Amino acid sequence: MEKKISTNDLGILSFIPYPFSFKFLIAPLTDIYFFKKFGRKKSYVVPSQYIAGIVTIIFSFKVEQLIEERQVVAITIIGFLIVFCISIQDIALDSWLVTLVRPENYVWGGACFYLAIYSGGLIGFNMVIHFGDVEFCNKYIYSTPQTTPLLTLPTFLAIFGASILIITFILHFFKTEKSALELKQPKSVRDIYQAMVCGSFRNKNVLLFLVFVFFHYSGFMAHESTETFRLVTKGLKKETISELSLYSLPFQIIVALTFPNFVKLGSEIKIMLVLLLLLFIPSVGGLYMVNQYENDQLTQSELAWYYVTISTIGTSLGVILGIAYQVFGTRAADLRATSTYITFQNAINNLGKATSKSLVLFSLDIIPVNTLCYIGYAVQMSFIILISKPLLRLDGLQREDFKITDDDENLPSTSPSLEEEERKRMLT
């Protein structure tokens, strides 16, 4: 953004996270092909993290040159490769959670998942922004003024890549994978792909939830995709934005650690719909804030109060929404194809957000940003009104109502003891 790149370049860069949207194409393969002695999940976590670490270290030597020369396509390709590797390990980790924690602690697994996301954002964004700012370092870190920051982007990428390799080495040689599931081996890739695609679209309950997951956040993306860009373009330093976003972090942690105690099984859809309505408050408030700042109606001190308040409300609601989604996905997952089932739903979620963001960024050249936001809000409210009644019915359904597999020996099946344990836990 400091290089004043175009919205079209931002649209190209928006393709970097797309591998997370297509995890469902790889997930069935992880259920079929693996090294038994090495571990069902480690067979994918370890190699993908090794590759990601090595590519990140190599990228650290070229990143400044690529940015200076505005090699947007090259940066996108490298970023896409790194994200692709991370998406593969994410597939394995999602399903590994089933055996790492007891079923009654799946809600806390979701909370840990979101804590990890925000911790990663803290390290990968806030730390890089602050420690890479000379003014911040001179003010808070250096005893005598310096001309170079404590941390540069190449240094961060090198440290990050090395950290991945070290953690992967420890996981590789010192962590033994233990599986609590006795899975029957599918005879072909076709069997499990058919269960994932045909089963998901054949089951009306699953299909309805997938439609909701794809579109549930689309109306908010016009503002969310452009807020930071507009503020920086107006002259607000990205270091200031990073510093202001830190104030909401304690609230996110508190919400993630306390909300699981109040989640009632069978009410997740209702919670998500209420939260989507409440999210209009920070989104519309954020749009108003940006417009006022662009029109010189807000000073930077006034903007700071607006930003911290709106950011805290929005991110806290987002954490609750994410945990409710995680609980519903776990509760409704087909036990005969849990990994593929959860990954497919997460991929549809990521694809919906990525598609909306790309559409917004490519539309900015022909449609004013405020108009896009207003259109988005109208579409969002209409969608919630139309889907609420049929969607609320899903809260009263049981796990078997979301089944996507047939009782076929070719498909993975869960051991009877675990199925019975899950059934008793859900009834309790």
C-alpha cells in the first residue's frame, strides 16, 4: 500500500489464500493415502511444513527486490505455494484434533483454534509492523536513536521459516501419532469423493448449511476488504493501525476463553444468525468512520477512539461466531468421514469469503466503494431474512440427519465404541 499499488494488483494478490478454499480436493486423499508407520496425519503435516519452511527462507532473500520491482505475479505465486503447503497441514490438523482431545472438549478445541489465529495475526502482522518501524523502535526499544528498525521483513521471513523447520523437526522425531479411530480403508479415491460431493448435495440439511456458509459474510466484505487500504491511502500510518488493533486483543482472548462455557448444543445456528445481525453495528460504524476521516471530519485522536471501539466489538463478535460455527460443524460431522466432511465445509466458507473479496476489489474500478458497501449491506440483510426460517430448523436435528456417506464397506467408518461414546455425550 505504501507503494501505491492499484486495486487490480490487490485483486491479483487476493489469490494467495485461495488454496484454503480448495482444501476439499485434497482432503479425501489424506484419508486414503498415508504411511501407516509414520502416522495418518503426520504423513502430511511433516512434509508440507518442511517445504513451507524452506520456501519461506528462500523467499526472505528476494522479497525486498520483488516488492521494489512490483513483481506482483511472482509474489503471488510464491505466496500461493507457501499457503498451499500450510493448507495441506491444516487439513491434517483439523482431523487430528479428533484424537488429540476428548469429544467433550471439542468446544475448547475450537476456542484454541481461534486463539491460534489471533496469536498468529499478532506475530505475523503487529510484531512485523511495530518492530519494523524505526520511529517505534527509537521510541520504545532503542536507548539511542538508530536509522534501521529492529526487524525487517526479510529477517522476519527467515526467522519464521527457521521456526517452522525446528517445530517440524521436533514433531517429526519426538511426537508419535496415536489414533483412536479404527477406519476401514476406502478402495478408491472415487468412493470418498462421491461421498463428499454427491452426499453433501444429496442431503438437503447439509446443502442448506453449505449455502449459508458460502454467503453468510459476503455482504460485509466490501467494507472489510477496503477499510485499511482507504485509511492508509488517506495518510494514516499502517503502524498506527497495527497499534490500535492491539487494544482489542485482550477482549478476543477473554471471549475465546469464556464463551465456550455458555454454548448450548443445539442452539448454534440461532447464535450465528443473531451475531450476523449484530455485526452490522461495527461494519456500518466502520464505514462511517472511514468516510468521516476521508472528509477530514475526524482528527487522528478521534479516529483512534472510533477504531478501537469498532474493532473490539467486531473482532469479539467474530470470535463468538467462529466458535459457534466450529461447535455446529463438530456436532453435525459424519463420523464415517469426519476429516473430509469438516474440510469440505471449511473450504466452502473460505471460498465464499475469498470470492467476495476478489469481486469487491475488481469492482472498485467501476463502482464507488461506498456504493459497493451499501449494496453489500442490502444483500446481507436480504440473505439473512430469506434463510433464517429454514436454517433454524437445523438446530433441532441430530448427527444422523447430516449424514453424507452410505453404509458401504468401501467408506471409512468409526469404531462402534467411539460412535456410542459420541452418542452418549451428545444426549447428555
